[in-house]
Amino acid sequence: MQLRRRIESGFFKTLMILATLIIAGSLLMILYTIASKGMQSLTWDIISKVPEGGYYIGKGGGILNAIIGSLYISIGATVLGLAISIPIVLYVNIYAKRNSWLANITRLTFDVLFGIPSIVYGAFGFTIMVYFGLRASLLAGIITVTLLVIPILARAIDEVIRLAPTELSDATYALGATRWETSLIFLRQAIPGIITAILLSFGRAIGDAATVLFTAGYTDSIPTSLGQPTATLPLAIFFQLSSPIEEVQNRAYAAALILTFIVLIISLSAKYFSKKLSKHKI
Amino acid sequence: MSYKIRLLKDRLSANVFLVLSLFSILTVVLIGYGLYYKSSPILQQDTLWHLLSSTEWKPFKNEFGFFSYIVGSLAVTGIAIIIALPLSLLCAIYIAEYAPYRIRQILVPLIDLLSGIPPVVYGVWGVLTIVPYIGDHIAPHFVDYSSGYCVLAGGIVLAVMVFPLIVSILLEVFDTVPKELKEASLSLGATEWETTRKVVLKKSIPGIIAATVLGISRAIGETLAVLMVCGNLPMIPHSLFDSVYPLPALIANNYGDMMSIPMYESALMLSALILFVIIFIFNAISRLILYRIENRS
């Protein structure tokens, strides 16, 4: 009996370690595949040039248009998202009563919106776009991606502000501060969390393709105004990969490497900031 | 006098913030309504049941049957969960109950990193490794011919994509199991595994269900990665090595040319609406379960 129990225990522990190795291994395998394939065709031209004539049949140029376009959309969406989500989080945590009906519903809403797939945002963004008579453009892309990142920003910031000690607001109110002034104090406390939230949102925005597929369009030049269509990195990868010409496909791998590199840098710095800055919290 | 300005600021911000909060709740309704409004033409032409159960997809003859797309989505998602759930469960138990602190410190960020990788990169990875491996090495043992772009490839890529989501939720759920219960079990002479199975897992069943449902809804809505590895042929799959055409891929692939046929747009919007409704319900239920667990602890 004793032996059987020990064997069972050991057997499951082995299974667990195996499962963990598979999961961790799949990440390393993805990184390895993308890095090794991408490095073969990554050149300075790809990063620094826009597509030249005949680019899509294998002639010269690069994907600078997509890199810049993705940065525009991600930065625009994150800034717009912050402007909307910070007030909401403040309202839920400071203005509304603790555990009030509105606060709970708002949290549930963001948790649910967080799970809505980007293709649904894309389709919805497209309907709004048509409704207001917008063309596929940088502006329409930014608005749609903003919808996608608001739940990410709101949940991440809410998590930090909710964890701030209640004594803090007791103290500010006792000193005669208004709710608005208390909010500013809480925001200061939440700066590390906000930076992490910004990076999370930026990482999600730059990697998402299904939202911008119908709303941002695609073009070979760098957009100079909000009304122009905009290329994005994920779509650059997707379109080039579906080309039958091998050289163009290889550039898709290089583009995938660039995107992965950007996203990893963002994830790692989010980790770094949240660890480093949280040392100074009350 | 300055207190009046301070109070004014306070009241003004309260109102603006309240309106923004209400508006954010309204977004859910707006998305649902917008998609419904756009899909109403096709709902007037056919009954919902006919649309969902018919396999006829002939946009030029105004026939839109979603059945094979829905089956495609379910097949890919089912396989993904069958692969991902046991592995994620074992991995999460290992991290939460067994792993030494230092290994935990490495594993958790690694899994977070996995969740940050964009879908299109998973797709590229699938095309480069999973698809050729299935086409060259696995499929020939079972069927005469498979390109490798199939249900199984989609399932595997999706499974890898939902690992981090399920594992991170499970870790939070296991964290809420009281330490005293585990200690009581261990002090009665139960082995580590018996404690895990009879105390931790038993206590976490609602959380495990919630994590699974969230995993399913993530997988069912995933677009680009499945679009790249599933082959996109609208048919009912008879084996793991047949191509399928999941709903999100249908929307993404056809958006450009749908404008020429009015009913086509409506049909695509209906597929977005179906996805939205399913995922909305799944998410709401599992979040409510998770709230209850959180409050209990």
C-alpha cells in the first residue's frame, strides 16, 4: 500500500514536470524558430526603407512603413486609452462607494470586454467607420485599437489603485482634501502600475492584426496625416507570408522577428519597471 | 473663496468621470446592438436556425449556411482545450505546490512572456514547424494525403496560445486554497500528491471550470493564427487531418470583397455577432465564478 502511494505520487510529479517542460519548451521553440528563420533574411534595408517598386515580387526595399505605422497606431491608441481609462478607474475606486453597484458592474464590464476577441472589435470598428463615413485610415485604426486596449489599461490600473491602503484616503480626507485632490494622490501612488499598464497595452496594440485589418488599410508609404491609410507590422507579416515568391516570404520571417523583438523588449521592461518602481511604494 | 473652486473641480470631475464610466458599460451594449443592426437583413431573410444548421454557403445565390464554419470553430477549439487543459493543470499544480521558489521565479515570468507574443507570430511558427511536421510525419500514418494545414495544426497552435491564460488563472485560484487545509491533510499522513488531489484540486473545481471556459472563449475567437494554419476549406472535418474554416477566419478573409454583395456583409456581421454573444456569456459566467472565489478567500 505504502509503495503504491509513493509510486502514484512520483508518477504525477514526473507528469507535472513534463507538462511544465512542454509549456516552457514551446515558448523557447517559438523564439528559436522565429529568431533562426528571421536572422537569415534580416537586413538593414528591411528596417530602414519603405517598399520600392516591385517589392512584392522580390525587388528592393523594406517595411519601414509598417514599423512606423504600427508605432503610430499603438502610441495613439495607448494615449487615447489612458485618457479614458484613468478617469473611469478613479471614479470606481475613489468617487463611487466601495463595492457599489456601479463599481462592480464596471469591473465586470472590463473583465468581459477584455475577453472579447479582436476580430469582433475589428468588425464593430468597421461599422462605426462606415456610419461616420470614414475611410480605412490611421484615425479609424487608432479608434478601433483604443477600444481593444481600454479594458487592458483599466484592469491593470484598477489592480494597483485598489491595492493602495485605505489609510491613504482616510488621511487625505482628514486633511480636508476633496475627492479630486485625493485622486491625484492615488495616481501618484499608482505610477509604477500605470507604466506597466502602458507597456502591456502597447505590446497588445502593436501585435494585433484583426482589429486593423479592416480599419487601418495598408499602404506602401508612411502616413503623414490621420486620414491616410496605414500599414502595420502584423499585416505586413501576414500579407508577405501568403506570397508565393520565396524572397517575399523570407521577408515575412524577418518582419516577424522584428515584431517579436519589439514585443519582448516591451514585456521585459514592463517587468523591470513594475519591480523597480514598486520598491518606493507606501 | 478658493474652496469654491476646489469644490467646483471636485464636482465637475465627478460628473465627467461618471459619464465616462457609464459610457464604458454602454460599449458592450453598443457592440452588441451595432452587430445586430448590421446582421438584421440576413436574419429577416432566413431564420436563425436555418442559418446555423445549413451547410450551403453560396454567397452569389444568397445562400448562407454557417454550419461547417461553426463545426470548424468547435473542432479547433475542442482540440486546443483537450491538449491545453491537462498540460496547464499539471504545470500550474507544479508551479503552485511543488516548484522550489527559484524555479517559480523563472517559470512565472516565462509564461507571462508567452502570453505577450502576438497571434501572427504564433501563426508564423505554426506554418514553419507544426504544419510541415504534421504533413510530413504524422498524417502519412493515418490518411492518404494531408497538406498539414488542418484541424490538428490549428488545435496545437491554439493550445500553445491559451497555455499562459489558463495557467495564470489557475495559479491565482490555487493561491486562494487555505494553507491550513493543506497542512491538516499533510499532518494526517497524506502524500503531497494526495493532498493536491483531495484538497487543492477539490477546493478549486469552480476555478478550474472558470479557467477552462475562459480558455475556450479565447481560443474560439482567435483569428489570425488559425487563419494561417487551418487550410480554410469550408467542410465538415472527418479526421484530424482535414482542413477546416473557423468563423473568425471567415470574417477576416472575406472582408475586402464582401461589399459587392449586400447580404454578404450582413452574413459576416452575423458571424461576428455569434462570436460576440458566445464569448460574452462565457466570459461573464466565468468572471462571476472567479469573483466568488476571490471574495471567499
